[in-house]
Amino acid sequence: MRKRVAALVIFVNVFMLLVGSTQTQSVTRSLLNRQKAVELIKDNSSAIWDAEEGIKFAKKDYEEQAARSRSINTVKIFLFVNPYTDEDIYYYYDSAEQMQMILMKEFFPESMKFSYEVKQKVAEVTENAMANAADNLFVGLYSTYHSIGLAEKSLELAEKNLKREQKRFENGMITELDLQGALLEVRASEDAIVKAKRDYENTHRQFNAMANLPLSFRYDLIGTPWANEHEIPITQEQAIASALENRMEIWSTMKQIELVELRMEIYRHKKVYTFHQQTKKDYEAAQDELDELIITLSQQRYDIEKEIRQAYQELKKCYNDLELAKLNLAKQENLLNTTKTQYESGIVPISVIEQLEHAIEQLDFVVDINLVNLLNKQDQLYRAISAGPGY
């Protein structure tokens, strides 16, 4: 199957070069692969657009707050010019007021900066989530698209078998019950085609809705992916280290810890937290918040490490499943070669060859679907060890 698809892709590429730019766009849009599926859904995602717009507003708010804070004098404030001495008259803050002004000058901008950075992280996580959704939709599209062809081939073989059985029945070689069995096989194959087409239509409409395509649009070919890698490119420990450094949950908690520590440091300005009652309460509340955040961070690190270890093992299993599927395909191909020799010698009928060839097509599909699952799982692992989302 992969050879036929590859040949078709080459033909389409040559055809696109010959027919010009307008027709090229028409042919190109009738082909779908994993990368194109991800790009279409990301490019047309309202969630990603909302996240990117949120970044703009958060950046503006942060920059405005930072500009205001830079002009704050934490020691004194200008009141007026003395009309008799022509001197500037200032009000000098006491220690508690100075502490409040330092909060406005140093903590508030950092808090707004954190909000801005959160929006950036949210956009990254949202983009990864949409890519994960595209992966899952593509595997559904790929599976249902190729299931139609396999079901049609099953029907073709069932109809051939029915014709043979009818002749055998007419010659008195089988019973009517045997003939009914062949007929039921044809009907079952017809039902399988109807189901496969219905599943493909439903999955395609879901994809079209997310990719902003007309609901009636259908791709002519859902392409088979390929990969050269025979093992996971990074070690399990490298994957865990990357996740612990980059995941949004951990990053957010660590940033919150930094902000609480900054706030507590400001509360300690001239030991205001020891005598100013409200600041003392705020300081104690901040300490409780800090303790909770430290516990949360520890739990997040534990959970994410556990999650990545499990995901890594699942990916390794995908590699093993792919190799096993390839091995089963190779065994079936060897069996077909042996059986062809027997057919040429008149030992087995043509129907056995047809069934074996169909079994090879099915196993070829199993190899391809295992490859799609592997590539999806691998990409989702890489997203999980960056900003996220996790599994």
C-alpha cells in the first residue's frame, strides 16, 4: 500500500508542475498528510487566536504599569512650591508608606509581567493542544479512509466467492446452507462498506469544522506518513528533565514563588512587618501562601515525572508494535510466495491466493496505522516535555 501511495504522490507532484499555479492549488488541497492537518487546524483555531490577542492586551497593560511605576518616588512626593522661599515642598513617607510605595514601584510591575508571560505560555500550550487534536483527527481520517478500500476489497472477494459457490451449488457439490453462508458474507461486506464510509464522512466533517473547510469538502487522498527513526531520539531522563524545566504548571508555580518572596522582602523594609498590623497580617498570609506553593511545586514535579515516564514507555511500546506489525507483514508475504508456488503446481485454488493477498493489504494497513500512532505519540511527548499540555 505504501508503495502505491508513494507512486501516486510522485505522479501528483509531477502533474502539479505541468498544469500551472491555479490547478496546482486545486491538486494540492486534495492531498492531506499529518503536517498539513496540524497546520490547518492551528491556522484556523479561534482558541489560538484568542490566546494571541490576550498576549497583546497583557503586554500593553504590563508596559503601561511599568512606565507608571518607573516615575514613583518611594521616599517623598512633591506637594507645591513655597511662594515665599521658592522652594519645593515635599511630603516624606514614613516607613510603612515607603513600603507601600515600593510595592507599587517594584512588585506591581513584576505581577503584571507575570500575567503577560502567563498569556504567552497559555498561547503555546493552546497551540500544542490544537496540534494534539489535529493528530487525533488525522489518525481517525487515515483509518476510516483506508478502511473503505479494504472493505471494498473484501466485498470484491466475497462476490467472487459467491459466484464460485453458486456454480458448486448448481453442480450439487455444496448444500443450500453453504450457499447462504457465502451470500451472508457478501451482505456483511456491503454493510462494512456502508459503515466505513459513514465513519469517514463523520470524521471528515469533524476535521473540516476545526480546519475551517466547507463541511462538504473531501480530500482525494489521505497520505501515508513515513519515518526514518528506529528508536526514540532522546532518553527517558532527558525527557523528564525537559518537562521539569519547561512545563507551564511548574514554570507558573515557580514564578508565583518568586513573586511571593519579592512581596515578603518588601514587607521587611525597615521591619515594617513587625509593627504595622496590616502588614504583619499580610506577611503571615504571604508565608502561608509560600508554604502552599512549595508543596504544590513538589507535587507537580512528582506528577509530571510520573506522567512522562509512563508516556515514554507507551512510546517505546509503539515502536515495538510497529516492528511487530512489520514482522507479521513479512511473514505473510513469505507465506504468499510459498503458496503461489503451490498454486502454480495445482495444489491450492486461486481463492487462497486472493485471500492471502487481501490479508497482506490488511497487514500493510496495520503497519501504516501503527506508524501514524507512533508519530502522533512521539509528537505529543515532545509537546508534553515543552510547555504542555500533558497527557
